[in-house]
Amino acid sequence: SDPAGPVLSPDGSPMPWVLDLPTATLLPGLIDCHTHTNMPGDGRRGEDVITDSDDVRLLRSAKNVERALVSGVTTICDAGSWNSTAFSLKEGVRQGLVQGPRVLVAGRPVTVTGGHLWYMGGEADGPEEVRQRVRTLIKEGADFIKVIASGGSTVTSDPYRPSLTVEELKVATSEAHGRNRPVSAHCRSTVAINNALDAGVDVIFHCAFYEPDQSYRYDQATAERLAEGTTWVNPTLYLGTFRRTQLRAKRERGELNGEEAVMLERMEGNAGYRKDQFGRLVEMGVKFVGGSDCGWGSYPFGDFQGELLALNNMGLSPMQSILAGTRDAATAMRVSDNTGTIETGKAADLLLVEGNPVEEIAALRRVLAVFHEGSWAAGSKLP
């Protein structure tokens, strides 16, 4: 007859699954330390979705994190969402209302008035406003603090110049560290990178060596500071690669318009500069972590592996690239006591892939099954 329920071991706990997969590899679940769950990842900018309601944003976030989980990401860091939506998402996942990975939340990025991501609700000017903003975010449950050290793609900001001052960044970092929260800094200018290093942030996003005249110039002194310090670098390489691949395909089909042709030419040039820059940083021993920035631009959720492959293409070994998206990301985000490696006492966040990604890193995309805190992620493959 059919069993009345799951087979139990003598102590009453469920019997473990036994899978015979001789050509598979078991890894820790992946950790993406840079995402925007509110964003669609379909080419629309923040300004294009600024009129969406928070209800729509939360629904989009729920869909995005489910896609992330079944692709192998068991911990995700939301590095900037509108209002309280990311906090609601985290609670919804915790209650089982939506299937998703562990969600670490920054909430509203701390930015100057009119600065990058201002529309998410985190504007602050001067040290005391920054202090209050960080304290409020921690009160609301922020797991880490995102500071905007330079402009970005937000049209009212200047991506080639710093925004928050060193003093403001130091206040944000001091407040966050005092409550054991790491700080991640958006930096798309060399001056901003140095300001963030002066403030003692934990992770630098993008780490683009742009000058105020919009030129891209490798700076040896800044590179040495990165190599000698303890700050992690998240270069967000695949974000541009994904868009370039789309534009190249349109060009081959004869569908590229004039504006897109100019964009592709600029992106191709910048890609060469960035690969050269990060190749040098790899040689110098700079510490890297994996963060996709998915949701932003044309990078949808579900392929964090693309960023890890890009790190490998930049010069990290396959193992170093895997560690950047597992152990090292957990260390940078201060959750290594619970996840990031497969060890007794840690959460059973597991990724099963076909093949050996240490020998062929593309195997990370051949997902067989995903387990989050010991539970199979419905929708991920299972033999």
C-alpha cells in the first residue's frame, strides 16, 4: 500500500535524500551581493518606473527573487529599493508568502538631494541628516547600508563626480559599523572611490575609474589603496556585457538605430578599458565579490552566474570566481557564520550542478537542484 507519509528515521526526523549523480558537483548556494529587486531588468530606467505604485514594485520583487532562487542564488542583497518595499519582501519570504532566497536589505540608498537613486526616498544632506537616515534604516531592519558616493545613471546626478562628502560617508560608516552593519558604496568616479576608502566602507560597487572630464583613466595610486586595504570590490562586469550582447544581436539583424549604435560604440570602448583595469587589479591582489546589479538596465534576474563567468574572464581563476559568489560574499556582508560554505552548523544552502565548475566555470549554469535552508526550491530541477 502507499505510505501514509514521508519515511522517518528512528529519531523521528525525515530520512535524507540519496542522489546518485557521479558527474555532478555540490556547492554552497550562491550569494549575490548587489541587486535591485524592484527593477524589471528589461531596459527601463528608474525614471521610467518612477510612477509605479509600491504594490506593483513589491509584486515585481517577489517574481524576481523567485527567479533568482531557482537559478541557484540562496542569499540576495537588495541594494536599493523604493520606500519600505524591500523590508516587506524580506518579511514575505520569511513567512513563506513567496518563494525566495534569504534577503538582505539596504532599503533606501543614502544619497544627496537629487543624487543617484534619489527617487527611492533616501535623500540626506550634511552629516547629521546622514546620521539620522542611517539610524532610521537600521531601526527599520536594514541588514546593510548603501551609500551613493558618486552620481550614476539617474538623470539629475553627475556620474563622473563624487556626491556624498568624505565627512558624510564617515558618519554613515561609523553609524552602520556601530550596529554591526556593513556599508556598500556606489562609486563611478576615482575621487568617489578614494572618498569611500577614506570612510572605511566594506564594499565598493562598480569601482569605475572615471574622471570629471568623463575620461576613463586607470589610477595606480587608487589601485594600490584597494590592494593594500580590506575593502571588497564588486565590479558589476556582466551588466554591460549583457547589454552589449543584445545590441550586437540587433546590429546583426539590421535593427540597430542611431542612438543604439552610438551607445554600442561607447560601451565597446569602455569595456576594453574596464577589462584592462580589473585585470591589473586582479594581478595586484584586490579582493573581489560577486554582485550582478540585476534588475538594473537590461540585466534580468536568473543569471547571476554571468557575473561570476565575467570575473573569470577578467582574470580570476574558476575557484576564485566561485568563492567571490559564495564564501567571500558572505564574509563581506557579515553573514559567514550562517552561509557561504558547506559546514556543520550552517544553513543548508546548496547548489547542485552538472559537471565540475572548477574545471569549467560555465557548469554553474547547468543547475540540477537548489536547496535553501535544507528545503528544495520548487522550480529548480531535481533528478
